[in-house]
Amino acid sequence: MASVILERSRKKRLEQGHPWVYASEVASVDGDPQAGGLVDVLNHQGKLLGTGYYNPASQIRVRMLSQGRLAAMDTAFFTERIASCLRHRERFLPSADAYRLVYGEADFLPGLIIDRFGDVLVVQLLTLAMDQRRGEIVQALVEVAAPRGIYERSDVSVRELEGLEQRTGLLYGECPRHITVSENGLKVIVDIVEGQKTGYFFDQRENRASIAPLITGWGGRSGVALQEVAAEDGSLQLLPVNKSGKPVTFPYWDGATVLECFAHTGSFTLHACKYGAKKVTCLDVSAHAIESAKANVELNGFSDRVEFVVDDAFAFLRNQVKGLEERSERAEGARDAKPGAKSAAKTDTGRPMTAGGGRTWDVVILDPPAFAKTKGAVAGACRGYKDINLHGMKLVNEGGYLVTASCSYHMQPQLFLDTIAEAAQDAGKVLRLIEWRAAGKDHPQILGVDEGRYLKFAIFEVRSK
């Protein structure tokens, strides 16, 4: 087997568990390694650090597969590793019928992503070596998971860095375009052909469930409270009663009003409704995404509590804030008017508002796509995250909650928190961090591999200064 010998001056990342060898870390190559083939990786003293696969066209020259010597990357190899992945998911997600089955480097299969949707598997082959072993991977999946079908969604730009074209299509069996799966007791329709990435984002599964405590306990704000009311038979019943003393029949009287931005398939909307939301505004810039969200809402019987908006989230948030500010200015003008200047005050408040917004919500959820896909995009991403969080927290009712996330790896956790803190300062808000989370159990992280720590998820209580 050919060998790659590393520079003496390199950082000792491999010894700390990192699976990548960059081109700049390679001192020399011994033998004639084939593109996509296996190579031994040695330090400058000739000590074996493990075996990986090689691509001379990629800046990531070697991706490690083993800390010992590996003889072959064949069907038996994939069968053993995928079976290990399945055992992990069955242990930590025992009742789930949909999850990330293989998570690349974190499952010791760099360049391979596999998502499970019931009895259908969706595969992404991100590197040359994995692309060359498409047949072996399919054989292993059939043996381990016995799927009805396997569909490829290798339509991602990262393949071009490996010298590969984007590719999609059926690999095995039969795959319906739309598949219904369950998550946290909810039904979700997944479009494996046209949906983003593989069709669904599993990494927020546990995070979506974590919003449950935010969704109820709001009835008191509208003057509704539980009181003992005499029934016709003379018995006392505990019923919700409004300020006028009349029983409230709306079953979700205690629920929050919720805004979900960047909704995609409406996953947070579904969870908010499940946990008792009074009304949810579901927003995405994509009409296709909103149609998907509508189908999921209807499937779960929540249509009467959800309104859908097709709009750019940045523009929508700014417009709502502008409307709030305009209403506030009008109210102040009316209060400041002298007793003898009533007509002037009426003229001022009667003028048509320039902004059409001015709404607020008890819970605002921001789950945007990655703003920083490269290190050079971080500065622009900070501006984007600050913008949406600043405007988002301004729209949270006093004492309500901002739920915010970033899936940009280059937006490191402390930078993300610092950016939100700057937004809070400019917005005149005090934030209390209630919960801080990462990706779920089907997205494990290797200690020492910072690239795996891409997802940041936070819940803040929002108060005015």
C-alpha cells in the first residue's frame, strides 16, 4: 500500500482524533497511490497513524478511516460500519422510523451521509472514494437495513471540490417521491426528490421537542383564568373564564402566539401546535416550502391554528418592527397632545400608516439556513444573524421567548452568542439564556473535530430594559 508521510511541523490533529489530512501537511508520498484508493498515513518518524483514502485533486488530501492498518474498503467493510451505525440509532432512538443513519466522519465513514425515511434510504456521496464505491455501499445497505428503495441525492456543490459532478437518481428498488414518517409523535411528509438536502433536517429533532414548556401558560395575559363554575347538576367544574365571567370554549386559550421564520417543512410549527399553541404564523420565502408546510399541517389536523406567509424573513421582520415603532410614535403623540389640541391629535393618528406590520408574538423562532458556508463569509453572516435576531427579539411580547439557531460551522458558538448579545444591546433588551443545545443523538460528535459542532440552538427569555 502506498504511504503519505506528514510534515514534522504540522499540528498534531490526527493524534487528537481529527480525520483530515490537508495537502499542506503532506511532506512526501511513497508509492503510487490511486485517486480514491487507500493509503497508510505516517508521521515524519515513520510511525503509522492509520489508513485513509486519497484524492490528489482535493485540498483534503486524505480522509482517515482507521487508526490502524485497513486492508480494504469493500462491501464487508461498509456492512460492518453501517451495522454499527444502526445499532447506535436503535439504542438512542428506539421508536424512531426516520433519522440520520450515517453521519460521515462522526460515524467513521467520511464523505458518506445516509438518511432513513421508513423503509427508504437517501444517500449522499460527497467524496471521490465514496463515489467509486457506490455499488459496495448499496450492497451493504441492502444487507443491513433491507430497504424498499435507495435514492441518491448527491446534488451538493462540495462534490465539485472532489472533481465530481452533482448526481441524483434511483440506486435500488423503488422510492416514492413523498414519504410520510413520524417525529416526536407528529406526521411529516418528506419530499426526497425536491426537498432541501436529503428532504428533511433531522438534526433539530430534540430541539424541536424542547420548545414544549414555552407554548402554554399565556391565558392570564388575555384575562382568562381557571375558575370553579357551577354545572347544571350543581357540581363545580374547573373551567377557563374570561374577564367578563364567561366560560371560554376555545380549547387552546392558554396557548402562545408563535412565529416561525425559515419554516421549510413547518417542523417547528407542527411542534408548537402539538404543544398547545393558540395561533402560529408559518413563514418561508419559498412557495414550495410553504406548500410542504401546509400539507404537513393539514395531515396533523392543525389547519385552524396556522396562517402561512410567503415572504423574505428579513423584510417581514423589519416591516413588523417598523409598524411597531410607528404605532408607538403615534401613541406618544396622542398622549402628549394638549387638551385643547384634540383635533391635531386625531389628524395625526388617523393618517394612514406607512408600514403594514406592527404584530408581536409570545414566541419567535428563527431557524435560518447557513449564512457562512466559508470562513470568508463570517463577517457577512454576523450581520445577517444580528439583523434577524435584533428584529426578532423586538417582536417578542414582554417576557416571551426567542428561539434561535445557526447551522453555520464557521459561526463558532461564542461568536454566535456575542452577535446575539450585540443585537440585544441595540434592541434595548435583556436576554436570559434558558437552554443551549446542539444537534441530536443521530448526529454524534467526535471530540477534537470542531467541524462537527456546527449547530447552535438557544432559547432566550426576552425582557425590556
